[in-house]
Amino acid sequence: MKVCPTCQEEFLDEMDFCPDDGMKLRKIIAEDVDPLIGQTLDGRWRIEKKIGEGGMGNVYEGHQKSVNRRVAIKTLRPQLSDSDEFTDRFFREARLATKISHPHCVTVLDFGQADNGTLYLAMEYLDGVPLTDRILDAKITFVEIYKIGIQIASALTAAHEKQIVHRDLKPDNIFVLNMSNGETFIKVLDFGIAKALDSKTQVTKAGMIFGTPEYMSPEQCRSEDVDGRSDLYGLGCILYELLGGRPPFDAKTPMAILLSHVNDEVAPIASVASDDIPNALSNTVMKLLQKNPDERFASAKILQSVLEEELERFLHPENFDSQGFASRPSPSLSLARDIVDPSTQTKDGAGLHDLITLANTREEERIIAPKRSKLPLLLVLLFIGASAFGFYHFALKAPEGLSTQSPFADAVETEEQISEEEAMKTQIAENDLNEKEATSASKTVKKESALEKSNLSTLAKIKKDRDIAAKKLKKVETKNPKNRPRRNAKKSKGKPHPDGVGGSPRKPRKAKPDPNPDTLSSPLKNALDGLKKEKKTIKKLERKINRKIKNSNKKLNDTLEGLMH
């Protein structure tokens, strides 16, 4: 159905405009219809139906398009989205949840804010029921209670190692999965008011109290600083309700419940439970519900170990002796056996939990106590060893010529041995020094020899270039017309040779002087200058090489003479 905003008349869905005043009709949304159903957040998460509701928002079953799988989508209420405080808390939950990776903690896939302003948190879809429904069924066995406690303690251990405190443990935030093999498997949900112990940002205002009153620790009720032991108190409240059917305290108003947590003593479980509860489990729960955090278990990891031991004893009592000790006890149980007299135990092992508690206390003290230095013990052992070595060396291994009864002779012998050892050490040091000098000299000679070879090769190359330049100069001089021999020269006429061979012999020509550089052509002049420079360079290199060879030979001779001496 649709309605006209002006005349308020209702029309069928097929009509778009009011026939009376022409206004566009609006669709009537029923109050029980959620406007988010059918929408797609960020183009990836399609909301299909509502499956739950929390204090800060709703939980929907959704679908992730990219991988085609079901997911759970938690959204913040629209009226809370305008509050910076709740928005910051919502995103803090997302960031803290993504830090924890554990089989018993819900996996967060993504978080953000859609285009329409909706804040959302996409998580893995869990097929099961909240622990609250299982409590109402009242069909939970002791074995299941043990397993639930162990798995919650394991999840808290992972969170506390990341310096994260849940602060809102309750049955609604514990989800029991439907497993095909019938095993008990839980997931811890909703870190909505979790606190990071190492965070510098304080979102919660001073004096404000957050949590569920029935499961809050006394320090949380007083709005004090909390740590992981506050979560252990909440877990104790859950186990108490699983065993007794109700929380430790129940009143008409939340304030009365908070005051009871702070001031009143918890009633024994046996007084509210219909079945006989194992003494060990009852004592463990009561220890978790202590008002003083120091009187609870020191960590969730220790609690997990204690519950595992108790479950093993509950399932296999034949593996334990008449006093309740296992045939192969754990370190905590062995510690309990050592520090407590077994004769104080009852025949049915009812006092075994006291042993576990005492052993656990000793283990906590061992973990918390600072490590003692082992230096004094090492010094004592070193002194004893040195004394024994001295006695063995100077008394038992004395030479035959000296009596072990003569301290003076021992002193003389010891002094001679020390002198000989010093002389030997001096000789060894001198030999090492001579070897080092010889090695250094050898390296120097090799280096200079290599340099000499390099210089010789350079000299040979220069000579070769000089010869090539001389040949080129000769060719140039031959091509010069002034230096060519004259052709068709007339034969000299003269008197006949005394021997009758012919006319008088030709007079020998005078050798022509070297051409004047000023009269030479430019190429010849450049070549001649180059030859002169090369000659000077060759002479310099020869002198330098001879000088280096002389110095190298001198150093080598000095080094060899020093080694011989």
C-alpha cells in the first residue's frame, strides 16, 4: 500500500501519484519490517534476515557475493551512529577482534561504514545456539561443563596475551556450535566493551560502568581498573549458573546486584544445585568467585590446566591412586605431592583439589617471583675447581727429584717452570714476529716485482712506438722533393782515368746536414718533437725503474739478514 503525504489517502502499490492533488505517493512500511533487509553494504554484503539483537545493534544473516558464503553482519543502531562515543566503541570492537586469532574466538572478516551511514561488522556465520538456550534446557552434563570452561579459558588466554580484556563475559556471548560428531565446541563473541590494557586512548568516561550486572566482577562494579582476572570472575559466574541453574547473585534491580557482587558472599553451589557436584569442580568455581583478584587464579592459562586435570580425573578415575594422584602426574600435581602430606587426604580423594590449589599457588609464585642470580654459585664452583686443580698439579704430580713435603723445593721448581715458560713464550713471539716480517717483505717484493714488470712492458711499448714513428718519419723525408736523388744527371767529363777505364772519377758528395727544424714542413716538425719527448720519457722511466729495483733489493737483503740473525 501507498499513502499520499498531503491528503493521507491510501492507494494500491500500482499507483505512483495521488489522483486528487497529484502528489507522489509514499510506500507504507510496516513497523515490524526492518529497512536494512534486502540492502547491500559496500557492494559486498547483502543483508537477508535478522537473527539477533544486542545492546548496541542488530545481528543479521548475510551473504558475501565474492566468495558465495553465509556471514553474520552486526550493525549499530541508527540512533547511536550519531554518537561519537558509541561509534568509537563500535570500531574499537572491530579492531580488537581482528587482533585475536583463535579457534574459540569468532572470526571478524571486515568492518566499515556503508554509503548510507550504517556501521557494520562482518563475521563468520555460526550454526548453533547461545549458551543461554542450553542453560534453559537444563541438560548439560559435567563433562560438557568442563569442556565449556576449558575452551572459554583457552579463548581468554589468547585475548589476554594480546593485552585485551573482554569485560562482558555472559552466556549470551558464548555460542555453542552444532557439531556433526556431537562434540562440544564454543565460540566467544562480542568484544563490544573490550578493553586494551596497552591502549593510550580512553573511550570510557571516568565513573561509567559497562557490562552485564549478573556477571560483573567486584572491581568492575566499583569502576576500578581491571585486568584478565576480571574475566575469570565472569567465567566463574557462568560456570556457577551452569551448575546451579542461576547466577551467583540475583535481585530486582541492577544496582542491588552490583552491591551484592561487592559486599555479599556467594552461596555454596551445593546449596542451589540439585545434583551432586564434583568437589574439585565446586572448589574451582568458588576460587574464581573470590572478591579479591589476588585470591583467584593468576591467569586463564593456569585455570585451563587445572580444569583439564580435573576432567581427566573425572573421566578416568582408574588412572589415579587412592589419594587422587595420577600415575604420571603433571608438574603441578607433582609439586602438590611434594609440599603436602598425603596422609591428610581422605580415602575418596576429596581433598585433592586443595593440593591442586596449593600447587597452583606455588606455580604462580614461581612465575611471578624474580629470577635469582646464579653468579655466586658459579664463583663458588670456580673456586673449588681451581683449588682441586692446584692440589692435583703441585702435590700429586710432583717430580721424583723433589719431595712433596718440601714447600721451598716446590716453589723453586715452580719459579723455574715459570721462567722456562716465559722464555718459550718470548721465543714463540719473536718467531711469530719474524714470520710476519718475512711475509710482509715477501709481499712487498712481489708487489714491486709486479710493478717492475709493468714498467718494463710500458718501456717496451714506448720503444716500439718510437720505432714506428721513426719509420713514418723516414717515409715522410723520402717523399720530400728536396731529399730525392736527382735523375738524368749529366756524366762528368774529365781526363781519362789512369787505369784507362774512362774519364776522371766523380767527386764524392758531401753529407748533407740534418734538416733545420724551421725549414721542415709541419708534419715532419710534429713527428720530430714527438720523438724527442719520447726519448726523455724513456730515460725518466729507466731511471725510475732502476731506482726502485735498487731499493727493493736493499730491503730484501736487510730482511733476510734480520731473519738469519
